[in-house]
Amino acid sequence: MAEVAVLGIDPGRRWTAGVLRVGREALHGWTLGPRDAAGDPAPAALDNIHDLTAWARYMARVTDQIEATMALAPGGGRVFLACEVVVPPGGRRIALADWLLPRQVLAAVLGYDPRTVLVRPDGHGRARPIVEHYPPALWPAKGAVGGRPDSWGPSEARQGERDHERAAYDVAGAAAAELLARKAVS
């Protein structure tokens, strides 16, 4: 079976993550959060959904990171882009920003590359036990085993959470399976 390089994106309200995956290997990843006008980390910077300047600042950072990651294509080959689809909650109330902000990230990713593979939500990033379902780069660091490589991009999640990166890894895997099934890659 051919292996395909996919950059999976997991959009979230506070953090957006990306992981470049080839087969079962996670080659590079990052987690970005919003920043204030001074450039300092500010998880609440997007709480005012009408602040389009804050939004533009955030999306510029996300697209810059996407471009930098796409340039890491193994052997100079093609990297496909995939993003989890954001759907409105079914039958439960949530804050508008919890649905709207990830949806806007998805729209920006589609604007960057309209050929982005859309992956439906399916509990991405939640497989357990972690060490059986994810490569060591996505494990919590325990002694000399597992942990995020120093060579990866920024990890701005407030407490170093890795769930968005694991979700991005799963999104990339689902997209790769879809691309291979529809013979979009050789």
C-alpha cells in the first residue's frame, strides 16, 4: 500500500493543531493559540467574535505554519491538506464561539487550499491507550520514552495539552485512507 503525506488540521476554539503524517509516522506538528496585539499569548483574544483584527492575526499565524509544514514534504513530494469538518452541536447548547471559531479556521484552510480533504468528526485524538494508538512523538513524555520532539513547531497550548495534535494526526490518517480509497494518489 502506498503511503501518502498528509498535513491534518484540528481546528479548535482556543488552539489549532497540525500534524504532518506519512503512514503511521508523525513527522512534524504544532499547536497555535491566539495572540494579542502585542504578540503575547492570549487565549481569550478571540472571545470577541466581532474582533476581525484579532481573527486576521490568528489566521495569518495558522496559514504561515501550514505553509512552513507543507515545505517539509518527504523527498520533496506532495503533501495533501486535510481538516476536520466542524458541525453544529446536535441538540445541546454551546457558546457561539465554540462552534463559530473552529468553523472559521476550517473556512480559512479551504481558502488556502480548496482541495483540502474534509474529514468528519469521529472522536479524533481520543484513542486510548495512547501508546498503542499513537507514535511516540504524540505520547506524554515519561523518562526517555515518548514526548514531543524539540524539532517540531510551536506548542502554545496553555498546559502543554497534546489532544489537538493527536486529533490532527487522526484527521491526517482518515484523509490518507480516503485518498487511497478513491485512488487520488498512486
